[in-house]
Amino acid sequence: MKEYYASIDLASRSSWFCIVDSAGNKQLDRKVSNDPQRISRAIRPFLPDLTAVVESTFNWYWMVDLLQDSGAEVKLAHPLYLKAIAYAKVKTDQVDAHTLARLLRMHYIPEAFIYPRELRPTRDLLRRRHRLVNLRACMYRDLQVQFMKHNVVIGRNTIKQIDGRHLRPVLPHTHDRRGALALFHLIDVLDIEIAELEKQVRASVYHHRPVVLPKTIPGVGRTIAPTIYYEVGQIHRFASAKAFASYCRLAPTIAQSGNVTRQGKNRKQGNPRLEWAFSEAAHMAIQRYPAIRDYYNGLVKKKRKRILARSIVAHKIAVAAFHVFKEEEPYRPGILPS
């Protein structure tokens, strides 16, 4: 029985399919419209002995689901590591697809995690909320800049108390006031939408045990807990707490040459949303738990860098979360200062 290896260079309207057999001979090499029926017809002759690879682009969901539902074994290729393996001077969709097929046949595909489809909608909703929160923060910064142009320095909490009636003394020109009002109106809309998204997420995960468990960790609240759970997906894909912390961008990079070893900043590999979530949890834990605050202050005196000290606290919270998810038990004091 022959085995077949398919690679799909996925684009927005069509994709290039390259299928080779176990000897490396091309069996299919053409562009196929991104229509599920046409794709199913194209791969049907090679099923069920088909292994397919798709690069982890922003729109991989539907293609991976379609291939899996068709009975093919699917692998998701990690773009960053794939670039290091499959560098080519000539780069086209056809060349990329053929290169992927050859790598798949030789079992050289650097695999990424195929996130469970049943968890994707909630994860994407939480990500949408996060983007809206960041957008709202940008609006507040724009307002602060606008006021500073007129020698008015005010904090975010004070800005919230300002409305159109109080803008004239601060911004004397009509155009300046109108620009500020536009930002206030956008902030009001974002407040409403963010609250609705949070309400919907909480209603769907309120009693979900894997979401409730991380709330027992100091600093992890009702918004951070579901963010952590849905960004992790499956904790068993991490071999250790060290690997999990690295994925969360909370472990430094190491450069070694001869007898010299240096630790550097994180190379932006991993999950930025988990880095944000654990950093926020560390900030809350430092504020609300005296023992953690004392530990943090001690790190500041020793390291003399507040950002580094908070990263260390965030790392400990991430390790605590790893054990909570792994053991499926509430947090027990020991990892964090108490």
C-alpha cells in the first residue's frame, strides 16, 4: 500500500497542492480554488493513506478541519522553524508546496500545536476583547497627548471624569475639542463592547472547573483565568514547567560560545498573550499579597530593575499555573512566597 504526502500552500482565494508518493514522485501539483468540494475531490484518490501538512498561517483553521474530516492525518508546520529549514532563493507557491511535501516525506516538519476546534471560538473572543482593550488604551494615550500639547498633564482616571462640557477651559480651539470628543465617543463604545464580551465569556465558563482552578493562584482574577486556560489549550503538550515558562516568554534566551554563556532578552518566540496575562497577574499579586510584595521589593533591591523583578514573579505564577493545570487541583502554597 502506497503512502502519500500532501503539502498545501494556503492563500486567501486558492491554494497550491503538491502530493508526492513514498518514493518522492509527484502525483498532484496544481492550484486548487479554496472551495471545500473541489479540495475534497482533489485529495479523494489518495485517501485514506494521506498525510498532509499546512503552514500555521492566520487562516489555517478551516483547511486543517477539512483535511481531518476527510480522513487525512494533518500536521501544522511552525513558520519560524520552517524558515530555518526550507530557505530557498527562488520562492513561489509551487516551490514552497513541493519543498513542504519533501520535508513531510522525510519527517522533517517542525510541528506546531493544532489547537482544539471546540475551544477556538472562546479563545478568539478573548483575543478580540484583548485587542479592544489595547485600542481603548491607545485612545486614552491620544487624549493625554492632546492635553499635554496645551500644558495640561492629567492621568487616565482624571480623563474618565471629563466630558464635553469641561473641555473648553482645557482645549480653547473648536477643532481640538472636536477631536477630543471623537476619542471620548470611541472610548464609550469600546467600554460597552468590552463589557459585553466579558459578560458572554463569563456566562459560558463560569462553572468550568479548568477555568475556576487558576483563580486560586494569587493575582489571577476572573479575566486572567480564562485567558490563561484558553491560550494554553492542553497543558500536556508541555513536558515541564520550564518548557511552559519558555512558551509564555518568561524565560531568558541563552547564548553560549566556548566557555562563555550569556543570558539575554526573550526573542519574542512563544505566546505574547500568556506573557501579558502572567505579567498582569504578577502586578495584582504584588499589590494585594504582602508576602509577594516583600519578595518583589527584595528582588528590586537586589536586581535594581523593577521590570526584571516583576518578570521573576510572573515566572513563578506561570509555574504555579502549570502545576494547577497538570494536577487538576487548586493552588497549594509553596511556589509563591506566603
